[in-house]
Amino acid sequence: MLAVLLALAIGIGPAAAWAAAPKASLTDIESDVMCVTCREPLIEAQSPQAIEERRFIASLITQGYDKKSIEQALVAQYGSAVLGRPPASGFTLAVYLLPAAAVIVALAVTAIVLPRWRRRTRAATAPRPVAAGVGLSAADQRRLDEELSRFDA
């Protein structure tokens, strides 16, 4: 209880603790950015450029930058090629929207075409009733009887 009162007295309240920006970690940032020379995720790259990028990120972390600020500083330093994912704005927004649109179109086409296809298949394979009064002529009936009688013996 004394510690809570002391924290409130010096201005560190729950609101101030929640308002503080989350600390960035090197491994968290390394998995989201690329080495600009290797074109590999920074977490896997071992080139001199990757080592330099790690040093730059570590210096920003020690200065207290959060993840978003570090990513912005990396873009300012190395260009947008350093980002692992393209920004969701402008033309690159299509990278995020096109796959979802393709899935929606495929589902719509399937929902429309599949029932029609199944009806058509059922109609083609269903037995067709013989119309009343349609049958074999007398000559055909006689010939059928003769053919069938050969198999009875």
C-alpha cells in the first residue's frame, strides 16, 4: 500500500504506466524488416549491411524509440525496400485487396455455377420415361422375340 501511495505521490499512476509506449526489441523488428542488399529478412541475413542495420536499430532502441518510430527511421535511412511488407496505401494496397477479392469472386462463381452444373448432370443421368403408346412395331416385336428365344434354349 505504501508503494502505491509513493508511486501516486511522484506522479507514476496507472494512467502514466499505460500511456508509456511499449519497448521495441531487436528480434521483433528484425523479423519485420529486410536487409536492403540481401533481400532477406534481417533476422536471417548475415551480410555487412545486415550487421549495420542491426546496429542502427539497436542504437534507436537504446534511445527509447518504439517499433513504429524505428521502422520510420529505417525507411528514412534505407528507403521503403527495408520494409518486409509494403505499406497499405496507394498502389501497394492492391497487394492486400486482390487476394481477398479473388477469393470472393471464386466463391460467388462456385455458388452460381455448381447448382446449375448439378441440375444439368442429374437431368442427363435421370431415366427418361417412355411416352404412352410408343412401342415397337409388329415386325420389330417379332424380331425381338425371335432373338430372345435363342437365348432361352
